[in-house]
Amino acid sequence: MDAPALRGVDGARFACQGCGFCCRFHQLGPLLPQDRARIEAARPQDWWAPAAAGWSRQGPAGVELRKLDGHCVFLDDDQRCALHARLGPQAKPAFCRLFPYQLVQDARGVVIVVRDSCGGLHHGGGPLLLSGAAEVLALARDSGALLRWMPASVAVAPGFEVPLATWMDGEPALLSWLGQAEGPPAALVAGLRDRVFAWGGHPLPTPDPARGHLAARAVLMALDLTLAQVRAQEEAPGPAEAAFVADLHDRVRRASASHERGEQPAWSPDQAGYARERLAHALLGKELHRQDGLLVGLGRHLLALDLARRSADGDDLADLAHAHSRVVRFVENRSIAHVLARARPALHDLAVHATGAGATGQA
């Protein structure tokens, strides 16, 4: 059997920066049986002091790596993995070796993209993403992490679906336009939205920035209330998790206050480029399609970028990327995902009423 065609975002590169964020605040499992057997055979409790009290725990989906104050038991003070340092990269669990890559099989082959929740994406550089994709694909297949996306039709909005063949034929043009487009995230979302609606001749309401503003306020208010309840009623697993939730609650409140003041944060060329690449990976990796239709997915993506920009601790790219990786990890939380599921109409409105002012690029 011929190997499947591998695709990625044009020119995408990635190199791990060793920031350790992937070892913090994420679900560290479930471990595959072969991963457990390999770590058990290495007897880390004999040479790694933090593992002496145990290195695994029973999680909701199976056995996971144990955490100490919010981070993996094997994370060293230099933000590196003790298993990797002593035994090599193959000693790590499959999900650790795969992160931050995500592989999806669609009607044209397999795509490889980089997840938004990586803390080091803004550094750029590194080898081309496709250069090591075959090895990553083999690991994803062996570990059962290869996702499959082949719906009969692609949901765009309520009452509007695009045949899968039409979508697959048009996706390269969307990615090509996005790769050359310029402007803030709202303009990029508007450009993608308008092009998809043009495929089917489906009517689109005239974008109303006021409605988009109200939609953003509604979602932020819901997140604020939820985080307030979580902090008041639930005991965090440890001080690091509690500090993480407190930081995110502060970011939501800062973003809400910025919306109330009617501010429109500026996006530098570097920041806009980061947002453009993040949107391209989400589009190619089908992340936008997994949340109740394309428009809802675009709304979620726009919300995360806007929240990050409004709550960033500074005005440069590193500040934005630092905030964005944490916001993305935040919205992946089960309780927050439940809130956003209830907020589907508002997320839909965020994408419908995003304005295309300032977006340029080849059609």
C-alpha cells in the first residue's frame, strides 16, 4: 500500500524551545500499556527522587503520569524531561513524543499541524514541519492518536452544509489566501467566512460590529461567572493549579474591561503573522470543524486570540503567544468547554459579524 500524502501549512516550521509548558496543567495520559511497561522496567524510583513516592496515578481515562504542584513528576528544574535526559526520547510516553503535533486523516491524505497550546510557537525557526512528518505519523498510528475526518458534508452554519468534495477542492485556495492575507484576526476570519459562503451562494447577514461586540461580552461574562464559581467552590489540586486558574480569571476580567471601554487593541505585524499561522493550522487540521460547524469554530478561535491580545502583559509577540497558549489550554478544560458549548449562538455571531476591514491578500 502506498504511503498517504502528507500535507502541512506551507513553510511551517517547529522546534521545541524547552519551555516546559506542555508538562504543566495538561492531562498527562492515558498511558499506553507499552509506555507503562517501559517506564516500569526503567525503575525511575531508584534514580529520580520525585518518583520515589510513585510516578503514576489513576485518571478519568486511565493511568496517567503523576503531577507535582501542577507539573509532570519527571519535569526537572531545567524544564527538561528526566526520562528523556537519562534514557533518551524513546523512553517518553507516546503522547509526550507526539506533542505538539496533531495528525488528521482526511479525504486527501494526512495533514500534520501544530497545536495552539504549545508555549513556544512564537519563536519560529526549526526544521520544516513536513521533514519529520513520516516518523510522527508512524507514532500516531501505533499509539492510536491519528484522527480521522471524513464527513459526508461539512457543516458551516445552521442550514448550510458544503459537500465534502467541494470542501476538499476549495481548502487549498483558502489556505493560499490566508498565507498571503494581512490584517488582524477578525479580518482574517471575515475573509475565510466570505469565501466559504461564496462557494454555496448561501446568504450571509450584513456584518454588524455592534452585534459582534455584544457576543464577545456575553461569552466573557459567562466565563467570568464560571471561573468565579470554580474558585469559590472547588479546591484546586495544588497551589500551581490554583494560581493558573486565578491568572486566567484575571485575563478574562481584563479582556471584559477592555471590551466595556470599547477598545480595539492594535496588532503588530509580528502578532498578526502569529495569528494568521495559528488560524491556518486550525483550518488545515480541521480543528475549526469539530465545534458545531465552521462558524462556531471560527468564533472560538477568534475569541481565544482576542482574549489573549486584550489580556497580554505587554505589547510584543512573546507576550501575546504566552497569553494565547494559556488561553487555549484554558478553553480545553472540560468545564470551560461546557460553557462554550452553551454559548454556541454567541460564538456563531462572533464569526458572522467579524469585519473584514484591513484584510488583504490574493483571492
